Amino acid sequence: MPDKSIRKRLAAIKRKRIAAKKIVSLAEFREATPDREMRSVLVVGPDDPERERIRVLLESKEFKVILAADGIELSSVLESSRVDVIVMGTELPWIDGFELCELLKAHALLKKTPVLLIASSPEERDDERLNSAGPDEVIIPPFSDDAILSAIEEKIFSPDPNLS
């Protein structure tokens, strides 16, 4: 692990150079602010290649990723950790993603936490349960890594003003 003082000096130099530019992109600003609190994403779903792909993708973008296999593990995580966004599939053991999303959105303390629901198939786009579940975003397959990242970043860095 690099020395923190060197890292802080390098970050300060980078911030000065970015500040000297007339136009600064949001991505450059975020990169120049390494001391910000790491944002956490709870990924809920059975242990499968898709969940692992999302974990690796988010960790590569410096998100703290917490994994839960089902609703029971989700509740345990939420009792002990603060999460910025919950990403979950519709096909979960014990309770499906639709029901779980509905429970989260009805909970007084969790209703403002953004929930991204990943449909298991394109046909779920027209499923009536999507509307009643109330997710903040629905991601329909096939989807790209960019679609997942932009949806998460939008919910974390540009929260809905109606939820405040």
C-alpha cells in the first residue's frame, strides 16, 4: 500500500492541474478526490456468473460491494451496514425480487434507498409486478456494463429530488 502522504500530495497536484482547466469533467473531479467515502452497493442474487460480473465491474470502479444471496442475507446486511444502492435480480430464492423490492420501498427507513431491479428476461419488461414493486430503475437484459454503471452512478451522485 502506497504511503498516504505521497498519495495525498499527488492528489493535491492533480486537483491543482484540473482546477487550472476551464472545463472540468465530473469523472476527473471524482478521480481527483480519492479521500471521498467509498460508496457501497449491495448486490442481491444467487451465486452466479452475472452477480460475479457485476461485483468485479463495481469493484474496478472503486465501489464497495456487498453480496447477499437472498432476502434473508439482505436483511442481515442492512442491519449492520449502510448501503447507497441495492441491485438485485427478479429471481431470488424464498422471495422474488418483485416482492423484496416492494418490501424495501414500503419500509420507513429504506424507502429512499435506490433499488435497481435486474429482470431475468426481456419479457419481464411488461410484467405488471414491476409497477407495483416500485424499483427506482429496471434493467432489462441483454444489458451492458455501462448500463449498470450509469444507472448506479445516477442513483448515487444524482439522487431524485422528490425523495428528499
